Amino acid sequence: MAADTENTGRGQRIPLQVSRNCVVASIQIDLSDAILRQLRTDLLGLVASSRSAAVILDLSGVQIIDREDFEGLRQTMSMAAVMGATPVLCGLRPGVVAALVELRADVDGINAAADLDGAFSLVEDLTADHEGPANG
């Protein structure tokens, strides 16, 4: 299942797919307010229709991100969490991480992994904690 990824009259779209009960957004383009709004609409719609347990935002293609764009991603992640999907970021480049921290972006409480495989593993760990009562 994939969302429309064509460059339409509404602008570029970030490709989305459902894999292993996760909506995966592969962000390979520079972010803008319009792209973030379209991502939010597409991603939340796919979370609702697929009933996915998690959302993974793969930022491995992002060279630069400013504080405002990062806050937009955080808001989208929060919305997905309210819909019941565990949000995870992956693929952040060291320079991007350094810039976000230097810009005092709110990075507290973010679930993050180095790459997509790590993100899927993290999702398994995080969702296993919520699937049933603890043993012991």
C-alpha cells in the first residue's frame, strides 16, 4: 500500500508505504511548510486506514533541517501517537543532529534509531511493552 508520490499541482509528496505494520515515510527531499502539511495529511490518513502500530520517519536523505521544520515533524509524530501509532525517527545524519541540538530543538523523548533496520527493531521493542500485561 503506497500513497501517491507524484509531483502534482499540489507539489512534491513524500513516499509512504506500509511495511511490517508500520507506516514508513522516506524523506529524501528538502522540507517546506507545504511539504510538511502534505506529509501530515497523507501520513495520518494512512495510519488511520492501515491501523498501523507505528510510524517511522526515515530522514537519511535530509541534508539540512531547521528548528521549525523539525518542530513540524515532532507535531506530526505527536498526532500519530495520539492515533495509537508509535513514532520513531531514523537515519539522522550527525551534522543534522548536531545542528538541532545547537539550535536547542526539543529532542527529548524522541524514539530514534540509526537506520531503518534499527527503527523496525525499536518498534518491536516499544510495541511489545504495550501488547499485554507484564509477566512476573
